[in-house]
Amino acid sequence: MRVSTALAPSPAGPACREKPACTALQRANELLALPPVAINTTRLAGKAQLIEALSSSGDTAAATAWWFSAETQAEMHKLVARLTTK
């Protein structure tokens, strides 16, 4: 038994009233027509690279150090004092 993977008939011409929706459906149907193992392997590889790039960011340590520095904390305390007196 084969299950259809098409989302909807490919809209075209005057029947397609909302351009973004038509474009999205056309693109989704194009992606569904690709070989599923190849597309999922490629998608998972890209996802893994993105996760690795975001998880090993040195910016987090630098931002945390700046946020908890004496200068930043002193300014934040002044800001809180100003805001609570209004």
C-alpha cells in the first residue's frame, strides 16, 4: 500500500488567490517529491552542524562575564533604584 505524500494539488493560475500560501504549498510538494532518505540525511547533517556551532559558542562566557562585572552591576542597581522610585 502506498500512501500519498502530496499536501494538496499544485495550485496555479487564477485558482491560486493567496500568493504566499500557493508558493508554500508548491515548495512543500517539491520537497515531498525528493527522495526521503537522502533529504532526511541532508537535513539531519545540517541540523547537527547548526547545533554544534551554537553550543560551542565562546560568546556566552564573554557576555556572562560582562553582565556580572562590577561596572555593569553598579549601573543596573542604579537603574533599578531609578525605576522603583517612579
